[in-house]
Amino acid sequence: MSKVRTGVLLFDEWAEHLKPVFYPRYMMKNAFGYYFNCDQIDAAGPLLTMTVPSVKGEEKPDTVEIQIPYGYVKLTLKVKRDNPFGFANA
């Protein structure tokens, strides 16, 4: 069964503010910039709420819920595939 993943790409200047706290455990980076690979997002409300699992390879995997202002977000990409795609890879 395909798993739905949502990539949330951040503007560079805001990613630099979040990087000390969330990179590399929850944030990832590629040619497009820093992003979160989310299990789900909730856009209803004053802040974007993201449910983010820790990056693969962590000794003790966990999930956090992060709320950020919409102004931090450059792009969101929702993918329902079995194979990795773009910056929202599983």
C-alpha cells in the first residue's frame, strides 16, 4: 500500500533559524534547500502544524509535532507513491 508523505520546503533564511534545533534529526537538505519530510500536516489555524518522524538511521526513532508560521514555507509537496520522489521521499 502506498504511503502518503508531505515534504515542506522552507525559505533559506528561516531554515537557518530552525537548523540548530532540528537538523539533522528532523530536517533534511538537498539541492532545493532544507525541508521536513512529514507524516501529516495541518494547515487549519494560525500556524502550520507538521508531524515529523526522526530521520532514518537514528538509534531511537521518534516523532515530533512542530508548528511554524506559514511565512517560513516556500513549497509543500504531497506524494502518494511507493518509490522516493523529489524532496518528499519516504
